[in-house]
Amino acid sequence: MTNAEGQPIPVIIDCDTGVDDALALLFAVRHPGLDVRAVTCVAGNTDVDGVVRNTLTVLELAGAPDIPVARGAGRPLIEPARSARHVHGEDGMGDIGLPAPTRAPADVDAVTLLRREILASPRPVTLIPTAPLTNIALLLRTHPEVTRNIERIVFMGGAVACGNATPVAEFNVWHDPEAAAIALTAGVPITMYGLDVFQRVVVPGADVRRLRASAEPGTRLAGDLLSHRPATPDVGADSEAGGIGDAGAVCSVVDPAGITTRLLPVEVSLAPGPTRGQTVVDRRPRPGESEIHDGLREQQLVDVALDVDVDRFVKLYLTTVEG
Ligand code: BDR
Ligand code: CA
């Protein structure tokens, strides 16, 4: 898969590596249809220095040690950082004993690297945030001129039906709701790869075992990481199955036909209390009482992923990572 001119799609991944962010990086650097121009790091699953370390190590094991990596925001715009170590382990990588990286990150911060790579790209860049949107919000507010060379933002975050951080809010948006609101209203085309599809793409246990037995370090790492991904109720008795998580968002850039999207109004709840961080997706077929009584409000339209072809993405993931 390439863009209309038959060339790889230039992408930048903004991540909080993170078990499934690592799965996303492994996929992205191994897919010939993607040109990964940079990877930027933000606090989320673990602290930002841990994210940088994990990201550098994963890229080395994946055989892509030259992609520039930059450290970004160490906390959300307003709130303190709240890690997800209970999901991703003490080191953010499932505590599977990864080696330390051999190189250091770029000597510029994430926002500077994002700006530089976006403006230097000969073709518009697709941004793929798989983490809280703090770096992206800071970029859009500091250097709004970058939007002229951004093709689209395809972000993992939000949920139509059900949250994970709270009953209604997904972790990445909940962690920094103000940043998500800024990204959603930047005027850039945006795809929301939310929990509704994120949780469904699961690699069967037999495939996970094969990856873990591989002699190739990147493939083996993918297997080890998948084996750390908690099985969802959907996989029933297959206790070794593992979800690809954030990697699904990258799959949807390579193969947009693998998801079904609808252009819908989406608003991030910034109110304190039980709805904070919710992505309120308006699926009503016609205006309701709020519009009748309070008038129409201008709302951001987002391509919301409502369905995913699970087999297609599992196959895409495996064939790409196994080479
Ligand atoms: C998101 O939160 C993180 O734990 C995962 O890496 C993913 O990006 C899911 O809510
Ligand atoms: Ca993530």
C-alpha cells in the first residue's frame, strides 16, 4: 500500500511506548508502504524518559536504529501525569527484560522535531498519535503553520460506546483532555481509531507462539509483547491470544479499507467529574432537543472508526512483522 503517486506514505508516530505502542512501531518500520520520518515520545503509559528508552530499544530490535526519536512532554497540559504501569508493567514494556538502548534521543525536543520533519517532507505527512495528545497540541499551538503539510491525523484514542480509564473515557483522551480537544479542532482531517475497534484486533495464540519462537529479534519481540497483552473476553479459551492495540491505528493508515468510518461530530468533555475525557460522538440521525432549544453549535467532524475487519488486520500485521 502506498499513496496515490505510488510512493510510501510519510508518517510520524507520537507514542507512549508502552506494550502496544511497541507493536505499532514494529509494524510501521517494517511496512514498505510507510516512510517513518520520526518518532516522538510523550508521558502516558509510563514516564517520558521511560518512553524514550523503550522507543529507542524497540527501534533497535526492529532493525530501524536511524529513525530520529525525540523526548516530548513529561505531563499533560493541565493535570499531573498518571501512568498505566498496572497495564504495561513497571518499565512500561511488560517487564520482559528488554536491553537498554545503545543510542541517545535527538538533541531537540519533540515539538521541534515534529515541526522540522513535517515542514521538510516533500509530501504531506500523516501523524499517528498512539498516546495522550499533549505533544500534538503543543505543536499545533506553537507552530500552526505545520497544518499546511499534514495530510491527516489518525489517532488511537476515544471511544464511542464504552471507556477504559473511566466508564466513558478512553485512557489517551482522559490523560490529557485539553490536548485532545485542541487536536480535534485544529482544522486538520482526523480519524479516530477508538476503543470500539482497538480492542477487537486480536492475534490467535498459535500465531503468538510462532512469533515467540522466531530467531529474528523483532519478530520474537512482537510475540513476547503480544503474549503480555491481556486477553479480552472475546477470545474465550485462547489464553495466549494478544491484541495488537495501537498497531491497529497504523494498519488503518496502510489499509484504510480495513475500517468502516463515519464522519460524525465529536466533542471532548472537559468538565470535571464523571464525563471528563469522554469523546461525545453524535450519532443521532437528526437534531434533537438541544439544537431546538439552544440552537445549532459548530462542531468538529471526525472520521470515527465504527467497525474493523479483524482477520484482515491480523493478517496484515503478521505478514508485515514476520517479513
Ligand atoms: C491506549 O492507552 C494505552 O494504555 C495504550 O497504549 C493505548 O494507546 C488505550 O486506551
Ligand atoms: Ca499508547
